[in-house]
Amino acid sequence: MLKLTYTLGLFGLFALAGSLCLADDEIKVGEFAALTGGSASFGQSSHKGTQLAFDEINAAGGVMGKKFKLITEDDQSVAGQPATIVRKLIAQDKVVAVLGEVRSSATLEAAPICQQDKIPLISPAATNPKVTEVGDYISRICFIDPFQGTVMAKFALSKGWKKVAMLTDVKQDYSVGLAEFFVKGFTAGGGQIVKEQKYSTGDKDFKPQLTSIKASKPDAIFIPGYYGEVALIGKQARLLGIKVPLLGGDGWVGDSLLKVAGNSLDGSFFSCHFSAEDQSPAVQEFVKKYKAKYSGEVPDDMAALGYDSAMILAEAIKRAGTTEGDKLKDAIATTKEHKGITGVITLDAHRDATKPAVILTIAKGGFQFVESVAP
């Protein structure tokens, strides 16, 4: 019995050593994304871009001789889930960094946990300024709402639209923030906000708000919301006889936008981070690889941002030479002139990305490139 116990104990030590060696060969990265629910288009695209990046990195040998293991959790587009998921990724899965989320509200929920536990978090697309104000372990690779809002305000004024109405989602930090910065830029340039109306995520009927907006006779309507509601707003606006252009931000990006809206959003404009129509070799190579991996699917903003966030994390680990939290967050923060798919990315003193915005229009049921606007 003593001999058997000794043998089993020795076997257990070998098994433990083997599992530790296996773990030492991996770099665990957590990802939280809305793979289901109302924002699923965002999360699915971001995840696909992230996975593509790590597949490429691993195929090339990984970083520091180790392969990446991406641990992805679905927050179901539900408040409360991001915090629960990130606690699990840190405490149970022992990830060295977290990628996510696309939505500002979800990122703001998770960021304080990463900051407290000193685990670097990189958001691909959370544009609300408050995100990186949480602390020095929080970074993002997208432009922020003060820039995006100003870009769309200047664009509206350049089109001669002096009177604009607004329809804002009061349940989303993203929508409220973007509205604020649009108003600031638009009124500073001599524009007038003729009517402000509000709605909440999940609403289906916008006719009362749109009827009030129609009576104000605007030149355009700014709708800084997410694609699910925007598609319905577009359809209902046209049914009410509203013919003016609708304007928005990167929250419009989503594969169901045009599926639901049909051609009701033709003639509308929105700011975003990326265009698959960009003919630069890097973008076209990314589009080719993405389509090959995902059955011909064309990548959108969130896919490109997911890809860039993974690449920036890998580059930071390589420069840091370690996955230790304090050194890794410093390496991420000092990202300079990273040649990403969404542009050349430099993180400023607040760990926000300095990069161009893209303006797209909707015509004949598709997105068309209008212009790129530098910071």
C-alpha cells in the first residue's frame, strides 16, 4: 500500500508538472463580447477579427515562443454580464489581459474590475471618453466621441444643413456622449438644434418622437444610436414622410442594419473606423483573409478593430518581454505608429487612439466611402 501510494503520488507530481509545462506554453487572453442579444452583430464581428489575428500569430510561432489561447465569453448584450464574465476570466481562467467590449456601457462595467486586479484591458471600439478615465490599465484602439461628434457636426455644416433634430438613446452611454459632442461642435459652427427627442434601447415604436421631429422641419436628423433601433427609426421616418438625411456614428455598423432598413436609409451618412472599399494593400489583404476564413463574409468596422486590438496586444507583449500586468500595461500605453487595418494607431497620454475617421453614405442598399477625416 505504501509503495502504491508513493507511485500514485509520484504520478500526480508528473501530471502536475506536465500541466504546468502545458500552461507555460500558452498565453491566455480573455475576451468578452455580445455574441447573442441585441448587439450580437458587434460582438460576432469583433470576435471573428480577434480570432483571425491570433490564428495568424500562432501560425507564425506565437510570441516569446508561446501560442495564444483566446478564451471568449458571451455577455448576451445584457447589463451585469460583463462584470461577472471578467471576474471569471481573471479569477478562474487566469488571463493575462482582456479584450473587449465594443459597447461603451459594457466596457465601463468591466473596466474597474480589470483596473483593481491590475489586468490590462484593451477595448476595440468603446468610444465614450469615460472608458480610459477608469485607470491606467485601460486602453482603447479607437477614436473617441469628442472627435467623432465633431467630425459629424462639421460634415453636416459643410453640407449646408443648419437646422438639425436629434434622437438619442438615453440607456446607452455611447449615444448620450456622442450626442453631447455633436451638439457642441454643431452649435459652435453656427448650427441650430431644432428638436431633441429620446428613446431607450429595445424600443420598437418611434413614431411619436419622429412626428414631433418632423414638425420642427429639420435639414437633417442626428441619431447616435445602435444599428438595431436605427434600422427601425429609418423605416418609420420614411413611412411618416420624413425625407431629410439621417446622420449617425459607428454604432450604425451592423449586418442587420440594411437587412431591416432596406433602402429607407439611402442618402444617410455615418462616421466609422474602416471601409472594406479602401484600396490600400493592407486593407485588401485583410479583406481577402477574412473572406477566406469566414465563407466570403465581408469584414466590417468591428472585425477590423478586433483584429487590430489583438495585434496591438501581441506587439506589446513582445516589446515588454513579459505578460506581467504592470509592464504589459506600460507597453500597451506606449503603442506608437502601429500600422493597423483601421489606420496608423498611436495611443496618446490618456491611452486613446489618435487616428482618422471614415464617413460612409448609404446608397442602393449598401455602404459607400465618402471621405477620411484626420484628427
